[in-house]
Amino acid sequence: MVETKEIPRSSVIVPIRSLGPSHRERIAAHLQALDEHDRYLRFGYPANDEQIQRYTQGLDFDRDEIFGIYNRKLELIAMAHLAFSKDPGMRSCAEFGVSVLKKARGRGYGARLFERATIHARNEGVDMLFIHALTENTAMIKIARNAGATLERAGSETDAHLRLVPATLDSRMTEMVEEQIAITDYRLKVQARNFWDFLSGMQEVRQGVRDGRHKSGN
Ligand SMILES: CC(C)(COP(=O)(O)OP(=O)(O)OC[C@H]1O[C@@H](n2cnc3c(N)ncnc32)[C@H](O)[C@@H]1OP(=O)(O)O)[C@@H](O)C(=O)NCCC(=O)NCCS
């Protein structure tokens, strides 16, 4: 078994925020935007829209942690689910699942979500993180391998487990700072979107006035 040292932090800076129940709809929209093959890679079966709805409705935001990356249009372009064991005797274990929309892949978001999830898991006292992937899933397997996970291939499926080092002051501070940055970033995106909506509303009003003048010949 490989003992991890501190997982090397990636150089990609991206605000990742912890998602709550108010994000359910966006989570469902994100997962439903995945094509059949991606759904198969993510869930281990080609989940249909209804199954995704059920999964989303069933998310337990108190027990688990869901992380997300939003773009400027407030579209959830990447998300990860850190699922803690339901078995009270296995509270030190968690499973990681992730998805990134096709248009946002290859930018390091998957790896960053993994890194963020491991910091949170450590801070929650988890010492073993599991990842279940299909053997064909090169990107996911790379993420796990780069972090120092032990891979066990069984035909078309590969299980990975990563032993985590205990939390430190640094891991706790890192998580707090990253969450604050992500919350601020999200608020700014919401403000920017509201402002653009306001501007386009004004444009419509102006256009309406112009059209009215035109018709009345003023
Ligand atoms: C797996 C997935 C999350 C990766 O997301 P991503 O943001 O594109 O990944 P990253 O950009 O962080 O890349 C991670 C590593 O994989 C490599 N990689 C990315 N896409 C790759 C591809 N298509 N083929 C081979 N390697 C690839 C990257 O080079 C990087 O490795 P490196 O750091 O050694 O260079 C994304 O492909 C996805 O959502 N797939 C569908 C759902 C899924 O498979 N989930 C995982 C199972 S839970």
C-alpha cells in the first residue's frame, strides 16, 4: 500500500465551492448534460435522466460533501461527490466521484477537485479514499495515480485507494481560505449576471420606446 505524503498541489488556481441543497437543480443539469458514455464512466452504468434526478434528490449534503466549479454564466462545469461511508464503523473511509463537462476538460479541473476533496477528507478524519473507475478511463486513473493511489485492476474495472495523511493546521487553513475565495467568486458571478440581466432588460425597454416612437411617427 502506498502511503501518501502531502498530495502535491496543482498550479491551476480555480475557485471550488462546497455545494448545498440549493444547488440540486444545477447538479442535475450538469449530470444530464453528460453523454451516455460519460454517464457510464461516472456511475458505472449509463444512467438515464430519471436515475440522475433520483441520484440528485438523494444527495445527503449533511453527510457527504459536493464540490463544484462554476463558469461566468453560472453553469456548473465540473463537480465532485465525496461520499462518506454510511457504516458508522467505517467513518474513516470515503469514496470520490467526479465529472467535468466535455468543453471544460483537460484544464486540470478534475485533478483540482480531487485535491480539494482529499483536503476536506483529511480534515474530516478520513484516512482512506476510494475511487472506482473503468480501466479505459485514462484521465481518472491518471488523477488517482498522480496522487499516489494504489491501483488494483480487475479486467474492465480498476479500484484505486489512497491512504491520506492526518489533517494539519495547513490543511485546515487551506480549506478555509479556498472556501472563502470560492464563495466570494460565486457571489461576484451572481452579481455580474444580475447586472447583465438588468442591462439587457434596459436594452429591451429602450428598444420598445424606439419602436413606439417609430410607429407614432415622433
Ligand atoms: C475523468 C474526468 C473527470 C477528467 O477531468 P479533466 O478535468 O479533463 O481532467 P484533468 O484536466 O484534471 O486531467 C487529469 C489528468 O488526466 C490526463 N488526461 C485528461 N484527459 C485525458 C484523456 N482523454 N486521455 C488521457 N489522459 C487524459 C491529464 O493530462 C492529466 O494528467 P497529467 O496531470 O499527468 O497531465 C473527465 O474526463 C470526466 O468527467 N469524465 C466522465 C466522468 C468520469 O469518467 N468520471 C470519473 C469516474 S468517477
